[in-house]
Amino acid sequence: MPKLPPLNALRAFEAAARHEGFIGASEELHVTRGAVSRHVKLLEDHLGVPLFRRHARGVSLTAAGRRLLPVLTESFARIASEAGRITSDASDLRIICPPATSIRWLIPRLGRFRERHPEIRVRLTTDFHGDIGFDGIEYDLGFSVEHWTTRAPDIQMQVMFDVRLTPACTPSYLDRVRLDRPEDLANAVLLHETPDHADWTAWLTAFPVAGVDAGAGDDFPNLDIATRAAVMGTGVVMADLELCRDELASGTLVAPFPHLVSGSPLGGVCLLGARDRWQMPKVRKFRDWVTEEAAG
């Protein structure tokens, strides 16, 4: 492979050719006109051909100079662009998170992370279904559930909090349907956070209740919308005690059977990341912050 010319000489020639003279190049590169001239002469000696014609009015490009200029201009532009992209990647933290976890847990807290680490730009995406794969997808971290059967082996995981499920509805719905015993849920409209009814199925597996069909009721795309439907008084949602904390704390929703709390077969809510990014400074800072927030 031929030996490359000195980088400073290439930069000096490219700038001088664009400015059609050494004065403009010296101002751009913050060096003297003589330094530009010496670098250009060094490049010409390296290549063995003149790149400029020197004359009383200044300089003009030779045929060799005209061939070299567009190659260098494009190359320097590509180098600058990629260097800028790499610098941006070092400070951009790309996170993907399910809608309900985003709206009910992450977004209300995210301002505190941004205040603590203003040097990190968080880019949040919420539109996805199922588990997260990182091959070919430009995400640094993702929120998911602890036990997922198809997860790649090179994914790192950090559990944030357990999923704890119990039925919840408005006080007025509780009175109207008369949910005095778990068996009374047979008379209620069950609100499901997913079409597969995994929420109610998990709870009824833990607490078998005669006459209550986990397949019955209304389906919604996520827990946030199912919870909003419950707040409207349309039925009983399988509330996550962490993600539905605000409604339960305010009394907007009440748990008719607070002693009947189950986990989920999918485990707790967790943070995921590719192994090769797990210890990156921006990722580690976010993981540390999530740990603090989940503990609080």
C-alpha cells in the first residue's frame, strides 16, 4: 500500500485550493501564509508533481491539483461528519420502553435524570411490542420483563421492581357491582392490558376463584389505557401496585381484595442492554439512577 502524504500537508493544500490562495487558507487553519506554502511544497515533493502554478496574481491549480482537490474535500467532509456522529453517540442515550412503563414510571421521573446529567441527551422511544433485541437496532437500553423465553444470551439485565397484581376499580363501581367477595368478580367486566389476558390469568392462577373467566371482558393495548378505562368506571383492571400507585394512593381506584396480591410469571420489570454497551459511562449513569429511583 502506498505511503499516505502527511495529513497537515493535505489539509493545507485542500484549504488553499478552495480559497484559491494561501492567505485564505492561513486564516482558516490559523497558521501563517508561509506555513501553508511549506506544507503545499512538502505535498508536491511527496507526489512528485506540482499542484499549483505560482504567478504574479497568486496561484492556480494544475491538472494534478484539480484531480486531487475533490477527493480531499469529500474525504475531509466524510471524516468530519463521522467524527461528529461518534461524538453525538457518546452523549446520546437511546432508550426503548413500553408505553405503560414510560407513561406511569419513566417519564414522570426522567426530568431528574436530565437535571443530574445534562451532558447526556436521552432519546426515548415507546412504540414496540414484545421483547427487545439489540442486533442492528440503535438502542442503548430497554425496559422489559424479567423472564422472556426468546431473549438473546448476550443481553445484560438489571431488575428494577417486582410486578405485584391485584384487581382495582373505582369506589362507585365497587358499590354498584357489590364486590364483597372474590367470587363477585364473575359479575364484573374484566379489563385486560393485553389481548392474551395474561394479567388476569396470572392472578386467577394464584387465587382460583370459582365462576370467574379470565377470557371474558374487554381488551386494551396496554396497562395505561386499561387503567384509564377502569378510572372511567367501566370495569375492574388488574392493577400493578407500582405502575398504578397514583390512582390507588389518591383513592381514584380501590383494591377490593388488598390481601390477594400475586406476582407475574414474567417476573419483575427490568432494564436490558447489550453486553458490549453495558459498561459505557452514559449507560452506567442511567443504570445507577434507575436503581436509586426504583429503591425510592
